[in-house]
Amino acid sequence: MWNPGCRQPRPEGSVSGGRSGTGGRRAMVVTDHHREELGLVLRDALARQVRWIRVMGNPRRPAPHVAALTALGVCAADIARVHRPIGLNIGSRTPAEIAVATLAGLLADRNGRPGGFAF
């Protein structure tokens, strides 16, 4: 969830759209993790209290968003709200499997569930 201790005012020239004040119900998935504006987009999403933020990418490689957000002055607690990889770990390889894992992870989070086989 959003960390009010780290909240940064929305900067001039924000690149992401939408209204603020949604109570943290928004979700965001970034599928192009090498774009130049990745840090700006994620910074704006964090400032807008987006609840579920995921960035596609191989977890065995360095996450480019961490350096980008750090360079923009985003605090470590907010950077930790951006998760990678996206979705549940079901061994997804194909685009369709990644989509299923992503939606399942979003539903699990929205419903307050761990997303595994435990009930």
C-alpha cells in the first residue's frame, strides 16, 4: 500500500494520466521495461497511490526501474512497491501464460489472498 511517509508531491510535467484520490484501487502493469521514461511513469504512479504496480522482466537480471526511481529521488519504501516479475509464479513462458499469471496475481491481491494453493 501507499506509504504516506514517502509521498512526493506530483511533479510538474507528469507523464501519466488519470485522477488522483482513488483510494489505492488502481493497478498498473508495465510491459516495456527498457523505455527511457520508465522512471517518470512509475514515479507518477507511486504519487497517485496506485495499489498494484508490476514491471515485466526477468527476475534474474537487474531491474532498471530501481536505478531510474532512485535517480528521481523516490524513497526506498516506495520503490519496493514496484514488483517484478508480474503475476503469480506458475512457470509462465508464452504471452498467454504471462497474461493468465498477471490477471491471477491482480485478482489475488485485490481479494487479499496469497495466490497459492493454500486456502
